[in-house]
Amino acid sequence: MVHLYKELQPADHFEISLPQSLSTQERQLLTLFYQPLTGPEPISLYLTLWAEAEDALTNSMTHYYLMSVLNMPIGKIFEARIALEAIGLLRTFRKQEEENRSFIYELIRPLDANTFFQDPLLSMFLFSKIGEQAYRKLRKRFVSTISTSGYTDISRTFTDVYKPVHSKINVEQMDNQPTVKTDYPFYMEEFDFDLLKSGLSEQLVPSKTLTIEIREVIAKLAYLYRFNPIEMQKVVILALDDQMNLTRDRLKKAAADVYKLTISKEPPQLQKFFSSEIEENRIVENPVKSKEQEMIEYFESTNPIEHLRNLNNGKEPTDYTKDLVSNLFINHGMNIGVVNVLIEYVMLQTDKKLPKNFVETIADHWNRKNIKTAKEAMAIARSEHDKFKKLKNKEYVPQVSEAELAKQNVPIVNDQFAKYERTIPYEFLKQLNNGREPFPYTIELAESLVKNYSMPIGVVNVLMEYAFEQTEGKVTRRFVETIASNWMKIGIDSAEEALNQIDKTIKNKEFLRTTGFIPSITRESIKKDFSEVDGIYYFYESTPPYEFMKDINNGSEPFPTNVKIAEDLINKYDLPLGVVNVLSEYVLSRQDGKFSKRYVETIANTLRQAGIQTAKEAFEYLSKTEEELEMKSKLGYVPQITQEHIQRNGNDVDHYSSKTPYEFLKQLSNGNEPSASNLKLAESLVLNSGLSIGVANVLIEYVYNLKSGQLPKKYVETIAANWVHQNIQTVQQAKAVIHNKETTNEMLRNVGYVPTISEIDIQQMIGNRVIEEEFKEYEMTTPYEFLKKMNHGVEPYANNIQLAEKLVHRYKLPVGVANVLIEYVLEIKDGKLPRAYVETIADSWSRKNFVTAKDAAEHVAMEKENYAKRQVEQENRPRSKWGRVEKIPEWFKERDDQGATNDNPQTDSIDFEKERLRILEKLGRKE
């Protein structure tokens, strides 16, 4: 019980629910009645729980507490608990909350002694545990009866107190109410049983069937439903079982059915009332018990071991026999009365023997029949005995009775089917045999279809009639069961359907005789709504393969093998009918009337993998396949990009985007088919490189024209990779890139250099800055355009453009400032741009942080003014014999001043030539 132990842990909490305190007698019952069955440990657990529950202050406890009190491990406590649950002394409720569990133990009072001894399972279990002597002692001690001898029964009857009225309570609700055994008096004198029996023949309802118990049930039902004896005749006939016996349950059901059909669907209701006309001291005499009732009481009340002694002339049965009988209680769970009947029945059949296998076989059979009482056991024993006698006399006993026929209750739509639906197989076979007794083998075969295969009786009768006609009365089991199996597969449920199936079979045989085969798919077997199918596809979707092939074969019979191949596509490949017909037409037209199985199945497998479900889809798919095959034969390659891709990606549709690469290349080639390599390359730009169809076509056109009709793969793929990097997504973007590329190439050819500063760059540099009108030609013109303008439209030198753009890129001068600088240098240097001179000025201006052309222009104006002044000064200065103006140092001027103020008479005697040479030497100059 390892897995059971996991259901309980010491830390689990529990609470106890107690109905009321335990009496002294109940404690005795626990000890003497239950303890022998469960052992001491479950009773100890029960008494401990009861004692804890009697304490009103007891709250939730853990199972560890029980382990301590009982000195038992948790596994033993669990085993004791489930033993109490099994014996009916405890109910357990569990609540799971995440990792915690809690229980509620609801203690149940033990049964009183009378109820305990009346329970066949508990009583026999106790009997087997304590033995006969102790069992009798306990029964004598706890069960006492009070004699009513000399007393008169003055109890009111049921009819004295209650009367029936209509009720709105459902029969189902009444059936679901718990059943309680009631022993209330009910007098039957008021019901006319003579009138009842006058309308029932002895053959139909034997008098012995109307036992005291059955009579009482009939009288009660007649009173409850207010049926007269004539109406109760219908109830009795409807309640008869296969052996022409009546039971309480069948009578109750039949009465309820008749009441619903003839009076009201609402069940009757009992209402309490009191009748003053009834005599108070009515005396009821106990009816005399019949011999059968005495036997039933004997079987129900006698210990099986005692019954064996009686059958054995008072001798003690062997231990083997005792064990066999005990096994019927313990392992088979049979009641005392059923065991006693079984023992007597077996000994009657086997000449006073009790073979173990035979006994257990009958026990299993009776358990499957749910035999619970001695009366039921006697009934089935008689039935089995009668069957045995008839079989022994080689007489067949029909198993399907009128009751079985009534149970099926098939409605008769047409009288021509009544003879099949309203006749049991035995009687029907007798009619087929011209009133003579049919062979037992034939009866058994027909009835086995009803009993074993659960076929309706009407269908079985039609089948047997057909089998007799086809075999000329020599019916075989294989022939009948083959037809029965086929009819069960297709769901034949009535005689009408069976007759229609026979007509269909006859027609199929005739068709087979004339054509050599039978189509498995017919118009009747096609169960589909074609209301939404387009008119042009209706014929494909609704026509069976045989009829379709015959139609496209101009009315001639198609080959059976071709039809079977087509039908197999539906039955085995699960292809829709419309798809198969389109496929058949496609293959027959392409293969000149041939229908190769391998070729057909190959295409069928392709259609199934593609998920083709309708004739329309099959047409479109096969048409596309046809185009691809034609293309492959022409090009050696099937284009992967079709118009579907263009429709699916439908934005940006123009001259380039509206054509597939194949169509565009064909247009470039003046209608000639493009080569497979060029087509693969063009499609790879879309499928592999990720360019859009329009952009790929622009690229192909550019390279095709540039390379004179050639498409060098590496050259194309290099451009494609560059465009992917630049995120070129539209035709306009691709055309712009090509235009820029062509402009660049032209610039390289004409100038030898490609300017790097464009008008877009200038716009980004200026931003939102407002520019004065007179400076726009500086600020809004690229260095290249400005130089070209200064050169009167002639292309400037590449090194001059590079130098001008260098002022912007390296020296960070604004474009307007750089253009002013270029203009200034060209002006003062007679159209030349000395690099060192320009860069010297640029370096100076960058430190001055000129921002606008205006700033630079003002600075240039000031520089020009200063330059003019310097020019005037130079013209007024003395010049040397070399034509240059000599700058006289300040110290020399001071010396001259000093000499001018000196009155030294020796001044006239200075050697000026010598002095001049000295000064030149000091200045570092030579003569």
C-alpha cells in the first residue's frame, strides 16, 4: 500500500463530524459485530475519533496526534481508515489547498442488529468469521421478536387514507427519489381479478403467474392509475417477459406507459384523505402462503451450510464443500437465497454433485444477470432447466420472443413492411417454410443476428427471406453473416431500408454482368451541398467518377481499371470528388486517353500536398503547372516570380513594378526569350537579395544598356548589394541613384574630379538661417559652381575644386565664407589660387570664426583698404638703386637726430662711404 500511504501525511489536519453520542448497545455492536470483520485497529481508530468528537472543545488536529494516541504508524492509520470506509462506519472528505491538505471524518452509526442480520453481505461475512455457534448466540442475544398472538390488526389501509389525483411531478423525479421499503396494508378485494383473467388466455398468461405478490401489485397499480380490469389486461400483456413471466418492475413500467398513452402524460399523485365509511375494526386475515413462497422464505433464511446438511440427509458437508460455498459469498458476492438455490440447482443437474468449475460458471452467469433474490434465482434455474430439457430432446427453444419485438417498437410507415417488423424470426421462418417447423439451425442463425449483432428484427427477417431466395432454401452461416456485416456498416435500421438495399444489390449485380464492375461511388453516396458551387464547376463536383469518365468518353463505357483508379483517389487518398474529376480530365487529355496509375497518383499526391479542395482550385493549379512545363521546355527554367507576387505586393505598381523579371527581360530583348541564366540572375535580386521587383527591373535595365545587352553576374550583384545597403526600396529611388551615377561619370570624364559638396549639403548647413539677397550667390552656391561662374562658365581645374572644398571640410569654413575667400584670392592673384597662400588665409579666417559671407566680405573690404594704404606708403618711400625702398631702422634715425643736433665741427669730415658699407654689413647685405 505504498501508493495509498502517499495519500496521508502526519502533518495533515482533520476535523470530526459526529451525529450524536454513542450508546452502550452501539459500543457492543461495534465490538461484537464489526470488530470480527475489520480487526481491532479500525475499531480502535473509530472509538478514538468518537471520543474526541464528544468533546465540544476539540478543534482541528493533525494525524500525528492519532499516531501518538494509537501508537500506530501513519500507514496503519490509513489502512484502518479505509477499512472503516469500506464497512460503512466512516465517510471521508478531503480538501486540497496548494501544498496543504485537510480532512473531515464523518462518523456513521453502526447498523442495528436486525438490519445487520438482514444484510446478506455483512451477515455472511460475520458468519464466516465467528462460526455458526457464535453467530446463533449473537442473533439470539440481540434479535428479539414480540408475539402478536391474540391481538387483532386494526391498522388503517392505504386506501383509507390516500386517494390519487393528477400531479405535475415528473416521472423521472419520482424515479430518482430514494426507495424505502414500506410494509403498509393494502386490500385487494375491491379489484375484480375474475374479470381480469376472463380476457387473458391460459396459454398467454398462466394462472400460476398471477402470484399473491403480483396480484397485490396489479391491485395497487389499478387503484393508483384508476384502471378497470379490462384496461389492466393491456398492462399485464405488455409486462410479460420472454418466459411469459410477470415482475413487479415490468408491471410498474407497463402501467406508466399505458397511462401516458391513454390518459395523461402527467403522472398521478396521492393525496391524503380520511373515509368515514370504512369500518374501524376491519380484520384482515393473513393469506395462506403458497408452496413456492415457503420455499423462497426457506432459501432466504437458511444458512447454506445448513441447507447442505439437509440435502445431505443431515450429514456434515466436507471442508471442500464449505470452502466452495463460502467462496460464493466472499468472491462472487451472492446473497444467501441465491446461493441456496444455486446449490440445489447444481446438485439436481449433476446427480447430487458440486463440481467447482460448474458452480463458479453458473455463479458468474447469474451475477451477470444481476440475480439478487431466491425468487429470481428459482426463475432462471427453471428457465435454464427447461432449455436443457428441450436441447436434450433436440428441440430448439426460440430466444427472441414477442416481448423482445414489443421492446423494439418500430413504427410502421407502410403496411407492406408490417409482416417483417411485427413477426418474430421463428414465426417468420415458419411462414417461409410454408407453415412447417423450421430447422433449429436456421432459427438459431436468425436469432443470433438479433442477440449477438443487435440487428432490428424487421431487418433480420428481410435478410433471411433474401438468403432463402438466393440459396434456394440452403442457407449458410457465412452467406448470412457476410450480408449482415455489410448492412451494419452502412447502417440498415429498418425493413424498408433493407428491402431498398436488396434492390440496389440486384441492380449492382446486373450492372456487374453488363459492365464487368460495380462503381463504389454513386450519386446516392455523394452527400454534399452543391448550392454554392459555381455553375461551370457543378458538373465536376456532383458527378461520380464512372459517369464523368463515360461523359468525356462520348458515352462509351470507360475501362473499369480507370474508374477504380479514380475512385481510389477518393476512398484512399481522401481527395474531393471535384478535384478527382478535374484530374481525370487533365490526364486523359494529355495522355491521349491513357490513364496510367503511377502518373495519376503522382499528380494526386501533388494536389493533396498543395491542399487543393475544389474543382476550381484544381483547374487553376493544373493550368499553372501546364504553363510551367511549357516554360521549362522553352527556357530550361521555370520562372519563380509570377503575377501573383506583383498582386500580393501591390504598392508601387508602374512600368517597372508591373512586370515580372521574365516579362521585363523579354521586353528588353525585343520580344525574344531571355536566357535562363539572365532570368535566374534577375529573379535572385528579388528572392535572394531582397530587392523589390520594380527596383530589380531598374537595375537590370541599367546594366543591360550599360553593358550592351550583357548582364555580368558579379557586376549586377555588386550593384544590388550596394543598393540593399543604401535601402533602395522604390523605383524613384533607384532611378535617382542611376542618375547620380551617370552625372558622376560625366564629371569624371570632363573634370577629372567629382565634387563632394552638393546643394543638399548646403541646405543642411544653412538650416533656418536667413540670408541677405546680396550674399545668396556666395551662400547658396557650391564651390564647384562658384568656381565655374568665376571662370565664365568654363570648367574649373580639379585641383582648384578640391582646394575650395578643402576649405569647408578641413578648415570648417562655411560655404559662403569659402566662396568669398576664393573670390578674394583670384582677384588679388590675377586668377590664380596659390595653395599655400589660400590655406594661410583660411587658417587665419577659421580662427576668426567667420559664419557668414557678409562677415568675410567686410573683412576682405578692410584688407583691401589696408592694402591700398600700404601701396601708397611704398610709393612715397625712397628706393635703392635696386628699385626697392630701403627701410631705415629706428636706431639709425635716432643716430641721425643726434648727429643733427651735434655742433661738433668734425661732422663734415665723416667718411660716408665707409659708414654705408658698415651699415649694410650690419643689415646682412652685401655690395
